[in-house]
Amino acid sequence: MLNNLNILLPEIFLTLSIFSILMIGVFIKESFNLIFNLSSAIILFTIAIILNSSNETEKVFLDSFTRDSFSNFFKILILIASLFVLNTSKVFIIDNKIRKFEYPIIILLSILGMFFMVSSNDIILFYLGLELQSLSLYILASIDRDNLRSSESGIKYFVLSALSSGLLLYGCSLLYGFTGSTNFDLIADQLIKDNKGAVFAMVFVLVGLAFKVSAVPFHMWTPDVYEGAPTSITSYFAVVPKVAGLAVLIKFMFIPFSNILSEWQLIIIFISIASMILGAVAAIVQKNIKRLLAYSSIGHVGYALAGVATGVISGYESSIIYISIYVVMNVGAFSCLYLLKKDGEYRENISDLSGLSKKQPLLAISFLVILFSLAGIPPLAGFFAKFYVFTAVIEQKMYALAIIGLLTTVISAFYYLRIIKIIYFDDSAISFDPVKNSVAKLSVLISCAILITFFLYPAILNNLVDALFIN
Amino acid sequence: MNFPILSTLIFLPLISSFFIFLSKGKKNNFSAIYISLFSSLATFILSIFIWYSMDFSSSEFQFLEEQSWINNFIKFKLGVDGISILFIVLTTLITPICIVSCINSVKDRIKEFLIAILVLETFMIGVFCSLDLVVFYLFFEAGLIPMFLIIGVWGGPRRVYSAFKFFLFTLLGSVLMLAAIIAIYWITGTTDVTQIYEVKIPKEYQNLLWLAFFSSFAVKMPMWPVHTWLPDAHVEAPTAGSVILAAILLKMAGYGFLRFSVPMFPLASEYFTPLIYTLSIIAIIYTSLVALMQEDMKKLIAYSSVAHMGYVTLGIFTFTKQGIEGSIYQMISHGLISAALFLCVGVVYDRLHSRMISTYGGIVNYLPKYSFLFIVFALAGLGLPGTSGFLGEFLVLTGAFQKSYLVAMLATFGVVLGAAYMLWLTKRVIFGVTKNEDVKKMHDINKTEILMLGILTVLVIVFGFYPAPLIETFDISVNNLINNYEMAISSEGIK
């Protein structure tokens, strides 16, 4: 029994720390800074615990919880992304007067939920993790509660997400009803093509998961929530839950649904193509940069899903590589937004960026690198992300998916170029105030350095990801 | 040879651009200019050294470098043969000339401009060195970024439209090539070019793959009807941008046909020859006629580039020794001549800020030295014997006559049209009556301008009379290319 607890060490540590800093927050006045720093320390410490734990596959508590290299990889990715998102946004949080000590605690709670999602091997545990994550995200979206738009986005996200959770739960219960088990491995054995009811259930589960990663046609909430929520929360939304959502999606495809590949493959292909096209086309007309990044993230999820749609391990690996590089690009892109302040207000309109290259050349060139990387232009890392995905897709002879995907990259290149045009070609409109946010500057530089130098040793991610599917 | 000399060549400009980035910007950025000039000259000398120390009696790739790159299935493989080395030397020659030319003409943000040029040089050399399809694609596409910025930031009034058109046209063509590259990987199990030559791609795949590569090269070349981005890009780009675009970027496509399309898909190349002939002839005749009508000097030269590239595609797809050697020669000579013509336009543009033919007239009375050089290049552009332009066109036409009289006749007719627009341009700009008072106030070209144009004049005339150094360089490689092609065709015929 004690051995079993050992396997849950990161989760236990995270839970206990959350409770203790919650106590600190309640009893100490003006404790935002303290709690914030403690949260970062907790994240770092959790990373250390996970790095120290073994990558051997262990299933505990009636096989409902797995610890393996797959879950460890995603946990570390989630933690690192959260660490960057949290620390780059600190100045923004203080400036926007949302310095509530609950802020970092709720983020930690959502991380805890995601931990259980990626580690779950059982529908019930998975659903609990998902709900813990979702509830935390509802609160985060409306954390700026005196702001109408923030509250609106929170409510909107809550209503739609609750609906999708309902569908997901309905699918889960059908799955239990038709396979007689809640365990992923046992479901996989029972879930065959002839089990029509269970296939029906699979569709509901897919709908719920597609909502969580904001894939078309379940993307409606994304632009509004991204725009309405404070930028610090948007950057969290754009990065971390996407990673967890994709991990769970891959896990579902890989374990419980592995025997009905032909049934779900078409659905994923459709979702993937629809996301790529909508992400590319709808972003063209956007004026708000957060809305634009929302549509761009929908498009990127489409590419990541194209890898999942192959239904083979090399495809899943390419999706994981894609989402890892996506994290780097988006952390960099949002860090840039923290540096655009004018008269005490953070600017979000794309037109405000005009002529940025003359006033802040370093920021402009970093933005340029990130945008070209998002567009997937070589030699930047974004190209390799797409390259791996399309290599996997073409290996499975899914030529239509590959061609549509590649053509949408051209369309999406247009709106990234439009931002670059505004930054570089247009005359400068406003000069931004200097922002004392060295963490954001550092993270922009780190992400640019990764994106530029990635081509020197692109095998580094493959080596990491190759180990994930050995079991 | 263990020293990675080609990697050094590729990354030398990139590293020096990093130093320029770090250099402190004084008012006129002398340090940036010196660093870039020095590094581009060093690159040039290095490339000459490689050219000099190559073995021309072998068609094998030389100075091979291999580095495991993407997860042991794609290698970072570099190498040069007789064909590619000439393009590398052309690149390294044109770059310092561009840097010299922009000292006078680029007033705004010169440091960034030099960085863009040097980064672009890295990518261009990379294109000609790469022996792996993915590495090739990486460099081929990466060149879009600096060129997009060069046009967009330092360009003329319609620069945004032109930059977008350039970027999106090229990207659209190229993504299909990327799909084809990945497909080749799954068909043959490798993206290493030399291995693909050996493996032979099955016939049923060749046509589609050829079309995918064609979509990319046709846009880049540019071939009619996807040439429309080129006049826009040329007109709006700053002088140095136009020079690089015309002299080197357009050659990537011709090089791509020679390196990839023909040897990898010989059967498809044979199958699509009529298509190429038709498009080439349309390019030669139609764009020559369009060039006649232009009122903008840069646009006229841009359309003439399309026509000249028509000879290149025509020559390559004759699959004769004369045709292919002619098209390589034509590419090199067009690289020199078009670069020189754009520089000539740049010289007067710097003085009067107009590219319109009607602005000028009677220049010969006020700028005699300039007029002399301009006429030399205009005559070279129309293919006058004694200039390098003649040899290329002559060889291409000789090759074409072996294949089809009709095609050769039509192409020859294009030579006449070429003479028409070039001579008419010369007549209107250099001779005639000076109507514009400003023209009289123009001062003749200064020493740096004479230096840039003089080097190109010497080369154009030397290679017009003495083609041996170039032909000897690529002769064996071209023989090898044709032999392999004919073997592939005949082995298919036996089946």
C-alpha cells in the first residue's frame, strides 16, 4: 500500500502543498507575492519529483492510475509551460489588479486535475480529473470579476463546457454499460466493431474531448473566452489545457479505442480538416490579437489532430512533438503581449503594433521569429512540427488530409504575414511604454532561441517522444 | 577532406550577420558595412577555392558532408558537383556587389538590410549545396523570409502587395513539393538525392511527383502563367533585392529541374516535355511582347527575365548536351547580365528617383561612362555574339533544333523580339532628346558604381569569348545526367 502511495508522490505532494498555501493565504494578509513565489517553488519541486521517479510502467489502485513515461512526459510539459505562463504574467496580474492570492492556487489545482487526466487508466478517475481542471478553469476565466468581459467569458465557458462534460459523461456511462467496465484496458478488450452501442458511446466521448482541445465544430467558446479573459489567463488557456487535452485524446485512441480505429478515424480526420480550414480562414479578419491567436490555436490543434488521425504510433508521436513545439511558440507569443503597454493599459489590437520594429527592434524581431515559426516556415521549429505530422500522415497514404493541411498552411501564412507587415512595413503609430517585466523578456528570448536553433538538432524531441510508446 | 568546408561556406554569412546584429549602430553604420563586406568577400574567396580544388573529370559529388540530423532517417548531407559549384560562385559573387550597391542606395535601417542580405546568402548557398531533399526544402523555403522583408521594408510604394504576392505564390507552389518529398521518402525509404538516383522511383508515381516539384519550380522560375509575381516583386524591391532575385533566386528553380526533376523522374520528364515546350515558348514570345509595352524599366527587365528563363526550361527539357549546357550557361550569364541591368537602373534611380523610361532620354550626353556600360549590358541581354548572353541562347537553340524544328523556330523568333525591346529601351533611355531638365544635372557614375558594373562587364565579355572555364566545370556532370536519363528511358522502352 505504501508502495502504491509512492507512485502517486507528485500528486500527493501537489495536493498537500495546495492545502498548505491556501492556509497561508487565508491567514496572512497581502500574501499574493508570497503565495506566488511558493507556487513557482512547488512547481519546480514537482518537476524534480517527477524527474526522479522511474519511468517504469506501474498501475495501481485496481489499475485505475498509471505512471509511465507517457504520463511523466506530459506532466513535465504541463509544469514547465505553467511555470513560464505564471511567471511571465506576474507583472500583468499586478498591473491589472487581479492580484488575488487564489490565482496561483487555482492554477495549481487545475494542474492537479490535469495530472489525474494524463495518468488515469479508468473512466471515473479521468472524469474526476477533467472536472477538477474544468472547474478551476471556469474560475480563472472570470477571475477579473469586476470586468464585464471577463465575467462573460467565464459564464460562457462554464455553460458550454458543462454541456460538453455532460455529453462526455453520457458517453462514459454508455461505455460502461456496453463494455461492463470502467477500466481502459478492459474496455479495449470489449470495444470491438460489432459492439454498436459502445461505438456510439465513443462518439460522445470524442465530442467531449474535442471540446476540451477546442477543435471545430466544438470551438465556439474559444475566441470569446480568449478575448474576454485577462491575457494572463488566456495564455494559460492557450497552452496548458491543450497539452492535457491532447494527451488524453491520444490516450483514449491508443488504449480503449484502439480496436475501433476505422470507426473513429473518419471523425478525427473531419475534425482535423475542419479545424485547419476554420483556423486559417477565420483568423484573417480578426482585429484583436488574442482572438487571432485563438483561431490560430484552433488551426494548430487541427494539425496536431492530423497526426492522431493516422491511428499509428508514429502519428501520435508526431502530434506530441507538434504540441510541444506549439507550447514553446505560444509561450513566446503571449510573452510578447505582456510587453505591449501604453498608458497603463495592455494593448490587444493588431493595429497598435504598427511600426513596432522602429521603436523596439528586438521585440519586433522576436515576434517575427515566433510568427514565422507559427506559420511553419523553415528553418524554424514550427516547420519541423508540421513536417513530422505530415510525414506520419503521408506514411498512412492519407494524401487528401496532407494536401488540405499543407494548403491551409499557405492560407494561415497570410494572417501571420499580415501581423509582420503591420510590425515591419507600416509607419509607427504609438510608442509603447517600457515594461519592467524581465521574466517575459527572458521567456521571449528563450522561446526564440529554441525556435531558431531547433534545426541544428531536431532529433532531440524524437528521442524523448520515442520512449513514450514502448509499453 | 574532413574539414566541413561546405558548412563553413554556408554558415559564414549567417555567423557574420550575427556579429552585425551585435555591432553598435553609429550614424552611418560603418562597422556593419565593413563586417558584411569582409565576410561576403571571404565567402567568395572560399567558394573560388572550392571551385579551384574540385576534380572536374568526375561526375561524383565532392566535398561530401554527412551528419545525422532528423532522428537517423534524414541526414544533413551536403556536396557539390560541376553544376552546383557555378551557382554557388555566382551567389557569392553577386552578394558583395549587392552590399556595395546598397551603401549608397539604402538610407534607412542599413544594418538590418545587411543582415537580411547575409542571411539570404546563407540560405541560397545552402540550396545549391544540399544533397538531401529535406535540407534542400529547408533552405529553399527559408529564403522567403529575408526576401519578404527586403521587399516589404525597403521597397517602393506598392511593396506590401508585392511582398505578399511573392511570399504566398512561392509558398503555395512549395508546399506541394514538401508533400512530394515526404511521399518520396515513403516510396524509396530515403531523401538522400544520390540514393534516390540509384533506387529509381516507380513509374506510376513519377508523373504526380514530377507535377508537385514542377508546381514549386514553375512558380520560382517563373514560368508563364505563374510569373505574375515577378514583375511586381522586381518593381517594388530595392535595387539589391532585385539583383539577388533576378540573379540567384530565379536560378534555384532551373537548378532544381536539373538536380531533382530530370534525374529523379526521367520518365515523367519525358512525358511532360510538350507541356514544358509550350509554356517555354509562350514565356519567350508572350513576355517579350509584354516587355515591349512596358514603361517602367525594372518591369521591362523583369519580363525579359521571364523570357530568358523560358530558354532555360526549353534547354533543359531538350535532354541534349547542347541544350542542357546552354541552359546552365544561360542561367549563369543571365545572373550576371540581369544583375548588371538592375544595378544600372538602380544607379539612375538613386539620382532621379524614377524608374519610368519617359523620365530619361539623351543620357548619353551627360553620363557617357554610364551609357557605355548600359549599352554593353543591353546588348548582352539581347544575346549579341561576343557576350555571354549569346552563347547560352545559341546552345539552347542548337539543342532545340535536334528535337523539334517548330519549337526551335518559335524560340528563335523570340531572340528577335528580345533584340527589339532591348534596343528600344536603349534608344529611349540612352539616346534621344533630353526633355527632362533634371537629367542634365545628373552626375556620372562614381568609383564604386564603376567597380560593381566593371566587374560584371569584364565577366560578361570574357565568358562571351572564352566559355571553356564554365563548360569544363559542368561538362562531365551534364554528360552523366544525360546518360542516366537515356538509360532510364531506354530501359523503359525495352520493357
